[in-house]
Amino acid sequence: MSDFIVSPPETTDWKLSPDALALSIVARWPDAQVGTREDPAPHEALFFRLTDGDSRIEGWLATSGQSVHLDAASVEDVSRFVLWLRRQVPRDEPLLMYDQGFNSQVTLSGGDALTERELVERFHASAI
């Protein structure tokens, strides 16, 4: 599994509501498991597990409401979710998608109309 993170690139007052994110995930992926774990880490506000085609994703929203952490086999597996998440955030709030080691990163602007393929290509091209 690989770890990917989506968060604002700079400090902001904006944040995602765990309840609103949970409802949005279930509306988009009705079979998703959404809630809290039996023994959540102190920094987890919401946990989710979903299947999107052949992709399996586990993730969580940080208690700050500003970062979503994703575990999946590859960037290809999270690309659709990341683009969906971008649409859940106000257009004027920039986001950054990166891997846990900060070896690859992609800026996700509210006005971008990226495809999954373009997101994956930009992510791989940004690798250091």
C-alpha cells in the first residue's frame, strides 16, 4: 500500500466537516464503510474504506479537517477519488496532492479540469 495525502499547500482557515465528508462519500460510493475505527488514532476525525472499480482505498480525515490521507496500491487507484475530493472543496481553496515522503506532488487548483490520466502523469513527472 502507498500513502497519499491531499491538503492545502499553506495555512488556511478552511476545513472539511467530517459529517459532510461522510455523507458525500456515501452518496458517491453507497457501499463505502464510513465512520470511526474502534480505536482511532488521536489525529483521525473520520475513517473510510471504499472500492471504486478495481481500486481499493482506505483513508481518513485528520482532526484539523484539512488533510485527507489515502492508502491504496498506486496513484492510479486514488486518482478518481482525489479529483472527486477536489470538487468537494471550494474552488478558491488550492489543494496539493503528495506522497508521504513528499517525493511527488501535484497542485490541484479549483479551476483545473484534470482527467485521471493527467493527474497520474503529473504526479509521476513530479517525482524527484
